[in-house]
Amino acid sequence: MKKLAALVLSAALMMGSAAAVTPEEAFPKVNDYPGYSDVQPTDWFASAAQACYEVGLMTGTNTGFSPKSNLTVAQVATIAARMHAAITGESIPIATPKPDQTLPWYFSYVHYLEQLGIAVPDPEKDATRQEFVDLLCGVVPEDMLSPINTVTALPDSTDPDVLAFYNAGILTGMDQWGTFLPDKTLTRAEAAAMVARVARTDLRQTFTPADYTPFTAAGLKPSDVLFTNGTTAGAWLPYVQALIDGLEQDCAAAGLEFNWFNTVDGVEFLDYVKNTALSHFGVTAKDGTDAYKTFDVQVYYSKVIDLRT
């Protein structure tokens, strides 16, 4: 971890106790959950919203929980400050304004974090997913992030703090490949899920990212659109790779070396892969976008082999 506050916190915990404090010990239930009018029991984030309320880390807005609203940096800073105070047993000093001075509601929380050496971005802007992780990792010690996953690489992040959150089961990404989207904003529902997983280890998620090698080999992102009907690389490439894998297996079973000029039902492998994939997605080559037109199956396959060896 790359932040001073976590080091200071870890040292304080070691001096104050022979055993590390567990998340459940640090964040005991302090409130009875009354429910929110805008949170239904069947909502995917319902248990997270309840857990966050019960431990006092997120307690809603004037209109309910507001699950679809974006979280601001000020709100993330508030959560992080409450976390640090709960873990250390400290209280957050409430700033007293000077005469004729009005302080923003979040001033005490931001000031508290800054006193710990944690830099807080513009509090009034919407927080990004990266800023959310940065602020929480600034206060959560490593011994509360015991790994339950083995994620060594992500499509769009090499940040060790982000990887630590994935491996602890707090983050699972925005798709099956574990894409993090560091610059994307996050909703209160999304934030609650992550906060609840910090506080309650039974809510943490096991996760194994799907193979991203095909996209690296193709130089494409899963969201890239390859055909005018909206078919993306995220759908196209795994299907193409599955076709190639099947042909490789057939060749191995027959004692043959894979070659693009081999045939299946009288059709050369290259044409078979192209035509079968087009038919499967109900498109023709003419429907392809520029991203498809520059995609070469043979070159792609060669790069996949290089990446996997």
C-alpha cells in the first residue's frame, strides 16, 4: 500500500493490541436498520445498504438512500473518515467556524483525512472509482484486506491498491474480465456494496476474471463495436476463439497439426471461422465497422499463441 495513513494506523493497532482488529470488531452494529423507501428487499444492493446503515458508515440522504445518485468526493471522504475513526477508536474533531464564517458540511471529515496525510480531491465533484479506492485504502489497513482471490492483472489498471481490493473480494469489476474503469463515477448503490464488503467479510465476493488474452491480441476492448447491429468485441472474440479452440482439439484428436488450410466439411478453416461467426451473429462482412475490417483472424491467432507461450 502506498499511503502514510495506513502505515501509521497499522503501527497504532500493533501497539494497542496483540491481535489484529477484524472488520466485524472495528465496525460493530450501532444502528437498527429502519429501511429506505427507495430500497426494496429484492434490490441487488439491499443487503449492502442495510449493512452500511447498521455500522454507521452510510446513513442515507434527505430523500432516502438515493441509490442511483452519484457519490461525491465529500461523501467518500466522510465514509473514509468514519472508517478510520471506527478502526482506531478515535473521534473526528468537529471544526468550529470563526465568527461570520460558514464551513461546508464536509469540512471536518476532509480536514481529518488531510491531517492523516491523505490528499482529498475537490470535495464537491463526483468521485471516480479510482478516487473511491484511493481514499478507502488510505484508512483500511492491509490486515483487513485478506485475499480470497488471486487477481494478478486487470484490463485497465495496475494500481496495487485496486488489485488489493479485487483480491480481498471488495471489487469484482464492471464486466466478466474485471474491467475497473478508474475514471468512471459510481452510484451510492455501487459504493454501498464496496463499503459493506469492507465492514462485513461474509459479503465479500470470490472472483476469477475471464481470459483477456483475446482482446490484448486483437488490440480491442470488449466494448468496441464490430458490426452495425451493435455486436461488440466482447461477444465476438470469445466466440471466434471458441471456434478456433474446437478446430485445434479436432486436429489434435486426428493427430494433425493445426493449419488454416485444413478443411472441415470441405471448407478451409479460415473461411469456416469467419463464416460461422458471421452467421452466428446474423451479420455479413459488409455490416462490419472499421474495427472489424482491420481485424485479421490469422494475425490475431498468431498473437494469441505468442501471449500464451
